[in-house]
Amino acid sequence: MRITVFRRLMAEEFGPGRAEVLAKDHVFSSLGGRTVEQALEAGIPAKEIWREVCVEFEVPAERR
């Protein structure tokens, strides 16, 4: 998954403003105690990050 697709999915699910805040501030234990931005910088694939976001925020399966 491309990062642009990931960011679009985040914005569609949470709204542009909240998606940006979540990406910068929410720490995911499943991503090694990283935020989305830190995980991306660490080279974790966007698809894996999206899966963890979906689990953490209980995104319905049809929107994953």
C-alpha cells in the first residue's frame, strides 16, 4: 500500500483533522510504542500500520 493511499484511508475514516492528530499523537503498542508517523519513518509498511489502526479503533471489516 502506498503512503498516499494510507493517508487517504485515514482521512476518510477519521476526517482529515483527526487523522492528522492520530498519526502524530496516538501511540500504538502494536507498532512498538510508536505513533503512525514514527512507524512510517521506521520503515514499517503502511499496510501493516493500517491494519493496526483498524484493530485499535475497531474499524468495521468492510472499511478495512
